[in-house]
Amino acid sequence: MKSKISVALCTYNGEKFIKQQLESIVNQTQAVDEIIICDDCSKDNTVTIINKYIEKNPSLFKLFINETNLKSNANFEKAIQLTTGDYIFLADQDDVWRNDKVEKTLAIFNENKKAEGVFSNADFIDENNNKIYDKLTLWEFVSFFENNNFNPTNIKKLLINKGNY
């Protein structure tokens, strides 16, 4: 039986970025089954842009507009709770995914049946998708693994102590 793939995407005044992010999700080599979007009371054209994607593919997108601004963490909690997939991908409005992100992530889960999570690195890019730093990635910038003895039993503790990535 095929696993269902969900994306939990949170937005807030993201009109500059949201189209590129949605395109990168829609054009994955491994298609996703649902994109749950929780908008946190945007005051720009974010929702208008999202609605154009919904018109093209209403069965793929579900948009929820918060009545009050929940802030990032609570908004993601809401989005995750609304997903129905076996695998849930988290997406910020200003990300642009590699076209094989879903495929490669699922391959890691398939190779490691006991894996509970997969984390991916990121390049810093400008508004034209050009790399800002040639040799510095997100994980290197925040020193995610610096001085850590990484193993599956301490991932949760590591994230709690180091913060949200």
C-alpha cells in the first residue's frame, strides 16, 4: 500500500516567496498527496496567490486562515494536526525545495525502518535562488552537530536544548 505524503506549510505575509515554494513542492519527483497551508493572518497577497494554486488543483491544497495570529510554533502545530499523511514534511513559506527532496527523504525512511525523523540541510539563497554562500550551509551556520555525540536516542533532547531548526 502506498504511503500518503503530507506537507504542513505555514505562511505569514509571504507574497515575495510563496509562489517559488509552492512550485518547488508541486514539482517534486515524488508527488505529495496533500498540502495543508495555515495562514497566520497575512495582510499582503499571500492568500490570493495560494488561492490561484487551489483553483488549479483543489484536491491537493487545503487552506486554513487563522482567526488570530498564532505565531510560528502554534501555527505549525495546527498545520501538523490537520495533516492526514503517513509522512509529514514541514515547509516554511520562504523555502525552495530541491525537486528530489521528497524522494530522497522517503528513500532514507525505506532504508532505515526504525527511523522516526529525517532532517535535511539547506543552502542560503537570495530572492533569485542564487546561493549567497558557497561554503556555508544552514547546519554549519547554526553549528547543529558541533560538539554533539549524535545518536537516535538523543535527537529530541538535542532539539529541545539547542532550539528549533
